[in-house]
Amino acid sequence: GDDGLKAAEELRPDLILLDVMMPRVSGLEMLRRLQGNPLTAKIPVIIITAVQLPAAQEPLKHEPNVRAVLSKMVGIEALRAEVSRIMP
């Protein structure tokens, strides 16, 4: 998480894929840090989660820079489709 935050600040990627379950810094904490940093606040994020319940995923979809929430094990074609939708 900390390395990812530093990389996002330095590289300012076009898109971030973020897993909710990460060591040391949770994906949700990282999302909050990204949102709170002017250098990274506008970077679109795709969240990947093991949670399968749509009701549990719904709050994540309303975060300011979250563009999609995908369930593990998302297939490569579904991921490509979301990236293409976000980054035309």
C-alpha cells in the first residue's frame, strides 16, 4: 500500500487497479489516501474485491474516483472491457 501510494504520486498513472485486501494498508485506506491527496485524487480507480454480494459492493461504487467494482476472480476480458469503458 505505501509503495503503491508513493508510485501513484510519482507516476500519476491513468488508472489504478486496487484490491480491497492488501497487507499493512487496506485497499480502502489506500483509496482514502488517494482521494485526500491533490496529486492522486482524480485518478480513476477500479476496485477488485472478494466480496460477491452486490449490496456490500454498492457503497464502494459511490466513492468519488471509483469507476468500477469487480468481483474476484474477474476474467481478463471483463477487466479489459471495464478499462476500455473508462479509458476510451
